[in-house]
Amino acid sequence: MGRRGRPRAFDRAAALRTAMEMFWRHGYEGVSIKMLEERLGIAATSLYAAFGSKDALFDEAVEMYDPDGATPTDRALRLPHVREVVEALLRDNAEAYVDPTTPAGCMLVVAAVNLSSGHDHVGEKLAARRRRDSEKIRRRIERAVRDGELPRRMDPARASSYLVTVLHGLSIQARDGCTRDEAVGIVTAALGGWDALVDDAAALSRS
């Protein structure tokens, strides 16, 4: 039998979580290989052996942060009534953005800030995930319109864009030091905006 390779001297899952939080806090370009070596306690050769490249490590980190079907957005979208969906979507994501035990904001938003032209592919990957979430929200609103839970003149594209814009704004506010109470206030105001959209669509439907 051939000799077995030496076992890795580090916990890969723990290293991935640390890398995820670094990218989340500092952005893709703000994390260097040297920083990763120092924080993970491994040499660059071991880092490449474990993850392949910085890009591949970032991709895994994003997947760990944003697993399909298991995010606050996904959980909110499974609620039975669309008003519950909207409130949970905003409140639960806001809570996550200001959670003091993790970096502030949404990684899919803050990790893409100030990317140089040489890293357009990183920004596009993050944008694709943001578009995926926006599409999920739009489809849920479309379903509510079909089921008669929302007015027939409700514009799903406009409504989903409104909610996503609020979420992205909350993420930036959290990164800038927004408190939990301030985030709750923003969500309360945004829910009032949602109700106004529904009322406007109802009025158009009656006309």
C-alpha cells in the first residue's frame, strides 16, 4: 500500500469560516494572501493546496455565507402570507446585518464595494446572487397577485425592486454603524412604504 499523505494541520471548515468573515469584513480586494496566511496560521502553499486559489476560496466563502434555501430571505419566502413574507424579509435580514457577533451588513453587498476592473468577475458573481434573490422575491409577489392576495395591478418587478433596494440600503447603513434600534426604525418605515404600494395598486385595480 502506498503511504498516506500527511493530514492537514488545520481544520478546513474552521479556516473557511475565518476566511468568510475576513472577506465579509474587508471585501474581496481588502483580503490579501498574506493576511490569510497570518489569520489562518498556514503557509500560502497549504492554502493553495486546500482551496486552489484566492478566487476559489472566495467562492466557497460566499457559498458558506449564502447557501441556497437556508438564508433569512429563503426562510421568509416560505411563510404563507405575503405581508408576513415582506415583514420577515426585512426584519430578519436587518437583524442579521446588525448582529454584533458577525461582520456588519450583507456580504453579497459589502464584499463587492470598490472592486477594480481586474476583478470584474468577482463583482459579477456577487451581482448574480443578488439578482437571484431579487428574482425569488419577484416570483413570490407574482404568486400573491395570482392568488388574489395582492391587487391585480400590483407590479411585481417594481415591488421586488423596492424591497431589494431597502435591503441593500440597510446593509450599507449597518456597515456604517447603524444600531439595532435604528435598523428597526428603517424597517418600520419601509413596511409603511410597502403598504402604500399595495394601496396604490388596489386603487388602480378599482379604477
